Amino acid sequence: MWGDTDDEARQAEAETFYFTNAAPQASMFNQGRALWLGLEEYLQEHAATFDRKLGVFAGPVLDQDDPHYRGIQIPLRFWKVVAFVQDGALAATGYILDQTPLVDDLDAALAEAAATGAVPPLGAFRTFQVPIADIAVLTGVDLDQLILVDRLGAPVTGETPPPPGRTSSTWVELGSLDDLVLRG
């Protein structure tokens, strides 16, 4: 949290917890320190070390093919864009968390969960660093100013996550935080 005053910083933090800023997700998504939460912590620590302020924008990638659970569609992908000042200029990076190809027999799991009242088991997930322009296409969010300063430096292709075991020309699958690309 940050702002010109302590009150402004507290207000900015509080505004991230509005109900309209919530999406159903598996607990591992936002608690997985290895990448998704770890990525945000890494960026915050980096910002603190170099006295930088971050703007973090995030949300679900809503897709008409996302599965339904208890009458609510559950997004299988989430996005995050981080904006910051690097060497006196605006810079940004974009990320997608995806579990789509790793959800095992989702229809059967959802049916069993509905019958028993249990929470359906969701598969493992993958995290990608992606062109911010691809996030804009997938989400319909206007990210034009951040597309211009994307540090990935990859051409925009409108790709979606590659299947497990395959690579992408622009989506960088992150196995650890050492895989981050921050080109100048």
C-alpha cells in the first residue's frame, strides 16, 4: 500500500478488498508462494529495496467455456499486470496463471462435488509471463499505455497458453522467479 499520506495509503489498501474485486478461485492460487503469491511478494520486495511504487492490476480471465460450480462460473485463468518506474520511465510486466490443461476430468469432479456438497478438486496450475497486449485481448481491459512499456519485449500474437510440454514463442512459462524476463 502507498499514497501521499498514511490515510491515503490505508484507503488504497482497503479498496482492494471490495466484494466486486473478488472471484472464486482455488486456495492454492493466491496462497502458492512458489509463483503466484511469490511473484507478487518478489515484486513488492524489489520495489521496497529500490524505493519504487507499484501499481498491481489483476483479475480473472472470463471465458464462456469456464466450468460451472453451484450455478457460478469458475474462471480457470487469472491475470496480473504490474506497473512501475524503471530508470525514470514507466515499465510493466504481465502474467497469466492457468490451470485449464491440468484440470483432471472436470465434468466428473463437478458432478461428484454437486452430489456430495464437496469442493471440486482442481488440478495444478502454470504461471506464464505474457505480453500485456495478450492480456488485453483475453480480458477486454484497456491496457494500451502499459502495452507500450511491456518489459517482456515479445511480439504480440494473441496466443493462449500452450499445452503442457509445449513451448510458446511469446508466453514464458515460469518454473521459478529466476525465469522472469525484464528486458529494457
